[in-house]
Amino acid sequence: MEFSKEDRVIEWVINKSKFAECVIIEQSHFKPDFEFETPRELDNILKLAESHNLIDRKGKRTLIWLTQKGYDVQKAGGWLNYLEKQSIKLKKEDERQSKSDQISDLDLRSKKFDNKLGRKILIAGFIIAVLGFLINLFTSKFFPPESQNVKQNIQIEADK
């Protein structure tokens, strides 16, 4: 993972600091490792570290105290390691959310299909019942049951 200059400076500051001890940080301390274009650049980076609640600055803003969170980050492997873990955590959360969305979408499609299929089956059943009734009605009119035919035959023979 590629880290910015600010993140590497914050890592350096956290590694050089000690919990509950005041450390003086000046631009000259960074000379072999980092070059700053302006004095404000270091101040902005330290403000960034302070906004993440890693350090607390006092005095002329060059006195630095490591906060509890900064100490926890230091003990957990440093700022860069912390950023990597956060990145992995975000990726896993995104994957989890994506899978959840896919499952929800599939469930919704399944319910829509079930609703459509259920309606079709209900309509088909109703049509079959109506057709069955009509077939039964018409057949009984055109083709009387055998018992009526037998009665008619008996009546015809009796009339003769």
C-alpha cells in the first residue's frame, strides 16, 4: 500500500513520542528523512495528527504529548499499520454490504416471481373450474344420464 508523506511523518512522530512524556518536535529533526517546502507544511501535518487525536500539542505548538489513542496506535504497530488495518476493514465491510445487497435483490426477485406464479396458478385454476362446470352443464343437456334414457325406454315400451 502506498502511503503519503503526511502519513509517513505522522508514523515518525508517533514512533519518536512516548506516552505521558513531552517531546519537542522541530523541523530540523526531520532533515535526514523528510524535506519540507515550508515551515507551515510540518505544522499542517501535526495538525492532521492532532485532528486524529493521536497527539496533543502545547506551548509554541512544538511540544507534543502522545494521547491514549496515539499510544494504542503505537503499540498496535504504528500509524501505517493502523491505516492498513482500517483499509482492510473498509474493504471487508464493502464486500459484506455488496453481498447483502445481492442477497436482498435475489430475495426480492424470488418474491416477485412467486407472486406472479401464484396469481397465474390461481387464474388457471379458476378458468379450469369454470370450463369444467360449463362442460358438465352442456353435456347433461345434450346427453342425458343413462337413468333418464332407461326411464324413457321403459315409458316408450309401455306406450306400445
